[in-house]
Amino acid sequence: MARDKVTYESYEQDVFDNPPKGPVGVHRGSRSVISRIAPFVIVILVAALCGFGAWAWVTGEYKNILNLNTSSQTAQTSDTEKKDSSDAKSDSTHSSDTKSDSTHSSDTKSENTDSSNAQSNSAATDNAGQSAQQDQAAATVNKATQVRVINATGISGYAGQKADVLQTAGYTSVEAANPTGSVPTSTVVWYQNEADKATAEDVASTLGISAVEQVQGLAAPITVVLLN
């Protein structure tokens, strides 16, 4: 049996026999100008850097570049050290000021102490001067002091005789009297104030009397009581 010849027209037509016009399927879209130029720019920059590195290596300029970086770091370190030194000086100055204030405070306290000591010494000197004046007044014999001589012996005119002895010794205010109240048990010279003590002792020495006593409420500053 002879085979029939198969041709295109022997098959029935379907949708694939009428394909759409234009490209159909996966395809690349159009790229921007920057994306197309970027690879060339990158290649140029890399080539320039490589060329610059080769030039710096051949000519020795890389040393200057390294020295420049080192100098920059050294300058930064120096600035930091200067700042730290300035801060340390500031702290030292503050410490010095604090010490100066402390010294000033100590000087002020010392001055106050010296002033207090001076006042105390002055007061002590004044007290000592007053004591010395009192001692001097007590040691001074005042023959103008009033002296009263009392006769408790019963011997007529005995007080007048002793009064004459005192007047002869320089006493200018002497009187003789008789006892009006109680009398002591022995001959004695009484004085009322401490300032009259020296005078009373001189009166007793002049009349040969050994007993000298201080008594309050006397009619005269110095009173001589004569007994047998």
C-alpha cells in the first residue's frame, strides 16, 4: 500500500497556528544609563587607585603619607597631653588656693589666740599691778592715821603717856580714852582695814606691844588697848 504524502495541510489547525505578533516569552527589559555606565566608572576608579599606589611605591611618596598620618596622631596625642597638663595645673592651683585659705585661716586663728593671750596677759598684769599697789599701800606707814589709846589698866594718866610717845614718834592724830565696853585679856593693837596694817605694826613697835590684830567695827582706824 502506497503511503500518502504528509504535508502541513494534512493536520487540523489549532491556536498555535496563529501566534501573536511581536516577541513572546521571557526577555530582558531596557536598562538605565547609570546601570550601563557604572561598571566602566568602577573599573576606571580601581585602575586609578592601582596606578596611584604603584606611583607612590615607586617614588617613595607612601612614606610621606605615612609620616603625615603619624604626625596627625602625634599632634592629637600632644593636644590631649596638653589638656591633661592644663587640668593638672588647674587642680594644682586649686589645691594651692585651698592651702592658702587654710594658711590664712591658721594665721587668723593664731592672731585671735595671740590677741586673747595678750588680753589675758594684760588682765594678769593689771591684777598684779593692783595687788602690788595694795601690798605697797599695806606696807606704807601713814602717821596721819587716827590712833586711839584706851587705858584699861586702872593707872591714871597711863593712856596719855603712851599717846605722848606716839606723838613724839611723829603721829599727828592721837587721842587718849577710857574703855566703854568689853576689853581683851592682854595689851593689843587693833586695826580695821588692811591698808592700816603697816601703821598698826609701827604703832605696836613704838609702844613695845607684840600683839597686832585686825578687828571690824572700831571707832578709830587704829585702837591701842592697854592692860596690866
